[in-house]
Amino acid sequence: MPRDSKSPGGGEVMILPTDRKRIQNRNTIVFYCSLGLLLTAFGSRALAGDNSAKSASPTTFLEGSKPTHRADTDNGIGELNIYVGGSLPARTQPVAMSYLFDQTSAGNTTGYITPLLFEYKSVEAATVYTVVGIGKGFKVSLFEFTGVVPFEVVEGIKVTTGANFTFGFVMSIVNSSGIPVLTGQGVVDFDTPSDTGEGVGGAGTTNDWAYSAVSEPTVALGTTFGLANADYQLGLPYRTYSAQVTGVLLGK
């Protein structure tokens, strides 16, 4: 993935005490059951009206960083974060975003997540990320298990058209014009600086994420983010957020 050469709501979940060794297996089961339901629903919709004997099992793709416990959550209000360590394949439709919000640095026990789809390109030696898809927003609560929300694009592009797309999220619920209407503090664990090693996408990916340097940014379609030459400036150093996207590869 290129780097800068300059260097609308949802349901709540119960709050439970965290014992990570004890809950590891249950955490995995809850996550995959939730994700499985989303993918099953997607497969059913995709094959509606198809009377052939084709399999309903979609081919999936992961991108981002493993939803595991990390040291901090954001204090900023309505902060935006973009995964810059890899890209989604062409003809990918994001269907779910998983995340971990198992501790709080700002003292909040609830907040909001709206998934976003970005297209990126180089603009005068800087990588600029443009909002091309706005997902449905959800209210989320402090929880010991990995959470999963649908990545349901309600405005903009639903399927990537090239290999220069990535995802992110804003910690607010926005209207159809991308203006925040409900905002909160951090609801996704992160480490800073970013973790070493590969992202969940495998070889050639990293765990690098960029974050907005201002609170409550507007995320209207066409809004740009970058270290330079953009509507909103991104901050450094890179971080690692406990969030990943599941996409369905639609083929040609």
C-alpha cells in the first residue's frame, strides 16, 4: 500500500468481567457464530432467484488487524481511523467489521462505530484517502468478547472497483451527508506505535493504521484524509487498532 513519502443505530451488549484466559475459546465461538450468520444472510441474498446448483458459500477475504486486547482506547470525540497496511482486492464487497472494545481509557462504556470505505491515490507525494462508501452506524458497549457489526454501505460504492481500496471507521453515527449526529469516545483497542508483523491479510500487509488529527470529522462522500493535500490531516505515528473487515470476493 502506498505511504506518504513525507512522512445510521445498533443494539447494545451486556458488560461482563474480563478474564482473557478463561474466555478465549468462548470469545472465538461467539465471534465466528456472529460472522457466520452475517455471511449466511449475504449468501442467501446473493443467490436469491438463482435456481442453479451453485454453492451458497461465499469466498471471503480478511483485511486489517486481529481483534485482540491492546493497551489503549481513544480519548478523542468521534475520531476516525483508517487501515493503511494493506488493501482490499478488486471486486470485494465488505460485509462485516469485527472489533474489540474490552477496556476503556476515557471512562466511557458505550460509543459508536460507522464503517467506511476509502479509495486512495498519490497526490503530490502524499497518499490521500477519499471516502467512497458510508456504512450504517451502530451503538456499541464495553464487552469482553469480539464484536461484529454489519458493513452495510448505505451511501456510495458497495463493491471495490480496483486494488486501491481500504476500510476504516469513525466513532460516531452520521447522517446521509456524512455529518456526525451522535459521537462518542474510543470503542476499539489500539497500540501505539503500531505492532510489528503481518496484518490479517497475510504476506505483504502490516498492522499500520492512521488516525484523524481532529475530532468529529465530517465523512461525506468525497471527503479526503491524508498527511498532506487533504481536507483533514492524519496523525503519526501509525497505530494498530483491533479491527478487521470481512469481504466477499465477487469475481469478475
